[in-house]
Amino acid sequence: MRHSAENAILAFLEQTVESMTTDFEFIVIGNGLFGSAAARYLGKQCQAVAIIGPAEPENERTHDGVFASHYDERRLVRVLGHSRVRSKLGQMSMGNYRALEKQSGITFYEPVGYLIVNSETIEDNNLESPLEMARDLDVPHTLYKEGDRSWQKQHPHFSFPTTHWIIHEPAPAGMINPRAMLSAQNAIAEQQGSIIIPELVARVEEKSDFVKIETQSGKHYTARKVLVTVGAFTNCFEFFPKKLPLQAETETFILAQVSTGEANRLKGLPALAYTINDPVIRDIYMAPPVRYADGNFYIKMGANTPSDVQPNSLAEIQDWFHKGESDSHLADFERVLRKILPDVDFLSFESKRCIITRTATKYPIIDQITARSFVTSGGNGSGAVTADSIGRLAASLLMKEPWILQIPRNLFHATEYD
């Protein structure tokens, strides 16, 4: 009896001492667009902040860890998003881009404008009509109604059917380099005293006064609070007592190479969202030509296809990135892109793999799951443009600051997935 009592006392003292000497006040798990933004906002108020997340893999085909959707050179940004809520979040983020560039010294933002091409007769992935939002929100834009071909004077390289209306949203809409934006967020976080640990977190164990984190290499870190921001991998590790209502979905995009001369000729081309009437390709997004790391110029185009699947485990997600059938609709992507840009001389077409994290509400989860563990996840295909705002909201939740949006707080709760 005495022996068990002594053990209990020793265990209590061990836990008390450990809780009094936590490594950090906040640890952000996942160094992606959400996590890097949240860490920067946390670091503005507290220097005891760490970001734990692996670097981008050198070879996706042989990588045995996690992947991220920011492994790319372009993401599209606009104010007229898929809903008023997303528009507000995007507008907040975009309004901060230049300040981030200035403070970090890293350029990632190109406000080249945006075309939204749609038809009321085709089902799209918008939660609210862009036409209604353009009419009701104070967002600069030009509307071209169905049959109006005057838009071709400003955008002569494009070809769209007369059945579609077109909204041109000028700057600040455009595109960002997600890799560079992540670097900018990290640079500022480090300026503020935060620490970046390039490891993969395998397990989270919550105690009464602190959270213990174990990395894949066996290292341990402790914090008062933890924010999990690992997107499609949230349910693949022991982060929470039960799985969260998140669903991963595969996404295919292509890189269409053009020559340097052709890229210069297309300079000023806006970004594009196009609800196309096509038997295979749906919900197109396209970025104008930019130079990638290999020195070549590529036009990026992504879309939903019948081959998109919903992986539910770490092995299934890894299998998609290692050997997913991204080429199954490559000919359709090429066919559609040539039709959209009929006067462009393309050199080659290559498919690439990405992953989306979806939620039941179509809005990101920003929520407290346990006493000391929090989560933000679920970009629903619009994570990049809203990332800075999502990170800000998540950080304010950890720091118990007032909710800053005139948007119901429960919209971002971890509601059960349908």
C-alpha cells in the first residue's frame, strides 16, 4: 500500500515539475500555409512558439512521409470567392500581402487580376452566386453578360462560349507563390523569436497542465497549448481522441510548358475560374505562365475530374502522391486548355498531383478539440487565399482573444461530416 502511494506521489511530482518547465507556450504542428500564418500571429504576442513540420520532400515518388498542397509555384487569389464568408476571409488576407512581403523581404504576390467565367445553366462549386456577390459587395469589377463579346478587346487570348457571363475582377485579385508566402511567414516568425523544427510529429499526448509531443525521430517537446494544422493528414496520426470530420480528396492539375517568348507575349494574362460545360473536366482554375524552378515557363490548370477519389489513411494518401492515376485525363486537360487559349503555342503537358481537405460546412474548421489541443483545417480548395486570415483566427482562439469577425463563430466548429 505504501509502495503504491509513494509511486503515485512520485508520478504527481514528475508531472508537476515537467508542467512547470514546458519547452514552449504554443506549438504549431504543421508548417504549411495555415500553420505558418498561425505561428506568426502567435509569435507577435509570445516568443515561446515553435512550428514543427517537415520540409518539402526532394523526391515525391520515394518520400515516405507527408505531403502538402503548397508544393507549387502558383495559387489564385480573389475577393469574389465562393461565398461572402470566403470573400471576407480572402479580402483580409490579401490586404496583408504587401506588409508580409515588406517585413520578410520575400516577394510572393502578383495582382494580375482574375476572370470568373460562368453560366447559370451549369452546376458549379460556388456556395453563393458570384453575380449576386458582385452586385451586393463593394468589390471593383466589370461584368460582361451572356453574348457580350466586348471582353475580347481586353483579353484577346481567351476563348469562351457566348452562353457564359464573365466577371473581370482587377487587382488586388491575382495569384501568389505559396512556397514563397510560406517562406515569408516563416521568416517573420523567426524574426519574432519563434523556432522552426523540421520534424514529423507522430503522436500528441495531453496531460493536465501541458501537452507532450513525440516526433517520428523519437524527440519530445512540451507546450501549454498545441495547434494542429496538417490538413489531409489530420486523422492519420494520434493527434486527437477521435477522428475529426474532415475528408481528403485528390486533385489533378497540369503544367503546360510555353517558351520564354510565348510567356512574354502573354504577359498580363489574368488568372481564371471557369465553369465549363464539358463531359469530363469541371470547375477549372488556371494561372498565367510563370517561371518554375527548372527555369521553364508553365501555365497551370487544375480541375475536378471523375477520377478524383477520397483517401482515408496515410498509406492511401501516400499511394496517390507516389503513383496516382493523374495521367488518366491528361488528354482532356490538353484538349480543354487548347480550346481556352487557342492562339497559344504549347510545348508539352505534364500532370501533377495535389490533395484537398474538405469539411461538411464547406468552411475551414477553427476549433478547440480538447482542453489544450486545437485544430485548423479544411481549405476546401480555397485555403491559400484565406490562409493568413485563418491563421489569425486560429491564433486568437489559442490566446483567448475576442472573435474579430462579424461571422458566427460556430460556422468554424468541427461539425459532424455528412
